[in-house]
Amino acid sequence: MTERLRSRARRLGALCAATVLLASAAHGQDISPRAERLPQHRGGIGVMQQGLYVCELPDPRAPSRGVVQQGTSFRITSASRYISDQGTGTYLRRGNTVVLSSGPRAGESYRIISDGFVRKVEDGAPGRLRCVRRAR
């Protein structure tokens, strides 16, 4: 096969792949690489209060107190960005659910309990890890 034919075959293959992806997107399918990792949400898009969210587990001796968990806290820095010990990324809030959608903690999900208070979602429900906004 000549180089010219190989080049045409590559272009035709790329065109076919693009057609399949565009057809999927046109039918409402999410074709992003992480689409299967992100849970479906209901509710309007919103933002979280900016500030440091310190994450903790209840103290076994006094459940009203918390024991801070290393490496789980994060800071909301703008309407769609967070920073943590692991690095920076973006988040998406839909209704009462927040998903860290990019960065080193992509796919983590939190349920908003009240202003400045979230719980990490585990097995589809709010879990024991709670994060409380401590500072702006």
C-alpha cells in the first residue's frame, strides 16, 4: 500500500470514529471519558460557600466531636474550583449534591446537609465522613 493510500485510510478511520461520537452526543449520551464515573444528579446547578471544609469522623467517645481525617479536607476557592492536599480541580453542584469533577479527587461525591456542612456519599447515601466549613 502506498503512503498516499495509508494516509487516506487513516483519515477515513478518523472520520468514521468522529461520526460515531457525534451521533452518540446528538442522542444525549455523555461521551466524556469520565461519564461512567459520575453519578446522575437532579436539581439546578449551584455553588458552594467559599472557604475551608475540614473533614472529620465522629469521635467514638463523644460523637458530637469530630476527629479530623488527614488528607480529606478541601477549600472551595471560587464558583467551580477546589484545592486540597492532593492538588486542584473543579466541582459541580446540582441540587444538594456536589461532585469533584476533575483533579486528583475526581468522582468524589458529597451531599449538602446545610450551609457549610456536607457528608461524603458512600454507597449512594451520606456516609460518616462529615465536612464542616471552618473559615473563608
